[in-house]
Amino acid sequence: MEKRNGKLATCSMKSLRGFDFGTFILNSIRIFNNGWRKASHVMSDYLNRIGAGFIIDNSEFLDFDYVPDKIVGREDIQRELANKFSSIADLNSSCRAIITGPVGSGKTVLAKTFCRDLQKHLANKREIVISHVNCRNASTSTRVVQRILHEIDPGHPDRGLSMGELLLSLRKLIRRNSSHLIVVLDEVDHMLRKSGDDLLYQLLRIDEDQQGKGTLSLILISQEQVLDVLETAVISRMGKTNLLPIPPYNYEGLIKIAQQRAEMALHPGTYSKDIICLIAEKAVPSGDARLVIELIKAAAEASEFRQDAHTDRLITIKDVHSQDKILAVEMISEIETVDDLKPHAMLVLLSICRRLRKKETMTTGDVESLYEVVCEEYEQDMKSHTTIWKYLKELENRQIIVSRIDTIGDGRGRTTHLSMPHFLPTDIANRVEMLLKKRLK
């Protein structure tokens, strides 16, 4: 065995005489780097932008469920709701309100901010307890009462009690705490479809046969006109005059929301006033506050994604349009709407697109100046001021552009600003240039 081992050792030494240890080590390091170190380094590169915070400072303020300290764009509706609760400071008083309106009109945030502010306002006069129940999640009357009881007493049993026993427990708890309960039934139409309106009737009668009054106020929230499905006895107790219909947000309301959320969520200097106006204008056809918040978030994320050492920390027009296909609004026309425009209407549109590629807005005076340049480029004679104005109105009617009139100075002067919130100007320009080649042969 020893001889054999010796021979093996001698053979092994001979076989290693021509071996290059330096090359072996370098190759081993190279294989190790390619297979492990470099791969892990590359894998982490795509995660570098997560949490970088180039544009977004605090994403919490771009959440749909976030309730701001101050509600904007609904100041007049706030006053109307407060008026319906004008007697709430009276210890024997109960109040009612029915808030209706489309998706994104601010119904829920209106109710939440109102109840929160009311608690603070009456802190030294009357103890207010709030129970906000989403009836989409608790869609039967039994589940709704259980949720209300849990707001007052988290340890209250969930099961084994009839509706009558649950309501009796509710009466006792309110009396024991000497507090006034405001019940907010959000999306109440879901409960009405499954269980009818008997619970509403019971809540409105909760003080009957009891000592004292004014233990419970009720706010109903719905996208639908719920008065149409309530029984006469319930309507008479709720009161038709307590209906508070909310319209979709207008441009002024949307721009206030966009400005508020941008100031809270984004780093200063990463957006311009004109970008905020453009985002608000994109949401105008829907009047949906949630859409304007989503547009801010999408634009900020698009800007965040493309950041590097050489990029300006600024949201651009292209960022605002980055999710147009996903966030398309049904009532907005398709890009093909430009196909049957007259040639000079296309030239006017092309002049607008060339400016709005880099700027968020332009004036009608800018249009005429740029239209003159485009006409020279295409060897066409300019149309009159009146004709250009007609073309602008046609483009607006087709929802290609949006006009906004601002007062200047002491209010006597007015300037018309044009923007293109529903299309990326580059896309429109490319299509128009292609069409003009055929039309102006």
C-alpha cells in the first residue's frame, strides 16, 4: 500500500508540473464573480428606486382612504351639512342627513371630517361617539348593529343575540355612557337591498319608551337616491329636507384637491402649478376626486421610475400621460377624431401640439404665432383670426383641447389658456403630420 501510495504521489506531482496555478485562481475568481457576486449585484439594481424618494416624499397622502385635516373643494357642502346639525348641541336633540352623489364626489370624506370636527367642537358641551359602518362589508341589518355595538363596546358578543336583543343592548350602552351616538351608514343601499329599511326605522325610534331623548343621530350615504326605496314611515322620520345631494367635482374643486395632495405627498420643486392644472383638467369629465389623486400618484411614480444622475427631479407632461390607456375616461374621444379635420384645422392643431410637447398650457395668441410658422413650413396661406377661432372651438368640442379663462390684473382683462389633458401632444402631432402629407400633396 505504501508503495502504491508513493507511486500515486509521484504521478500526481508529475501531472502538476505543467499546471499554471495563477491562471487557475484567476479563472476560479472569474467564475465565482460571474456566477454569484455579479449576479446578486445585478439582481439588486432594479430595486434601487424603491424607497429612493426622488419625487414622492410620503405616499400615505396619495391613499384613497386618507382623510385630510381640512377638506377642500366642498366648503359649501360642509356648511349645508353643518346647518342640518345646527341643533346638535342641545342635549335632547337628534339630527338626520342623507348624503347622495356619484363615485369620487367626496361623500365619505365629507362625513368623516364633519364627525371628527363636530367631536372637537362639542368637546366641552356634549360627548359625541361616532360609528361609521360600511354596509358593503356589513350588508345585513344584524351585521350593521353588531358593528355599531363594537364601536361602543369592543368586547360585546358577536353571536347568540336576536335583533331585538342587539337593539336593547345598544340602548343600554348609550344611556350608560351618557353620550350621543352618531351612526354613519356608508353605502347604505347594500343593506337596504338585503334587509330592507326596518333597521333604519328602529334606530330612528330608539328613544321611544325611554327616559330622555336625543341619544342617536343618523347619516346615510349612498350613490343612489335612497329616498325612492324607503317606506313612508322611514321617510317621514328622516325628513325629505335632510337630503344633501352632492354633484361631481368641478375644475376648481379638483385643482384644490390636486394641489393639497401634491403639497403633502411630493417633494417641493418636483411639480409645477401648470402640471397640477393639467392633472385636474384630465379628471374634469368624470368629476372624480379619486381619479385626480390616482393621476398624481401615476405621474409621480412614472417620474420616479426614470430618475438617474442626469435627470431633472420634475414631473413632466409625458409623466402625466404615462397611464392614459389604463386610466382612460369613457367620454373622452379617440385619437382618430383628428382624421376628418380640415387641413387648416390640422395645421392649427399641429401648432398647438408643438408647443404643448414642452409646455403645459398656451394662450390663443401663442396659437396664432405658431400657426403662422407652420403655414410657412407647409407653404400655405394663413386663415383669418375668426377662422382660427372657429377651428379652436371645433377642437374643444371634439375634446382634443381644453380652454380655461383666467382674469388678470384688476379683473378687467381675461386670458384664454389652452391645454391637452386627454392626449399626449406628441401622439397627436405624429398623426396629424402623417395625415397632412396626404392632404396637402
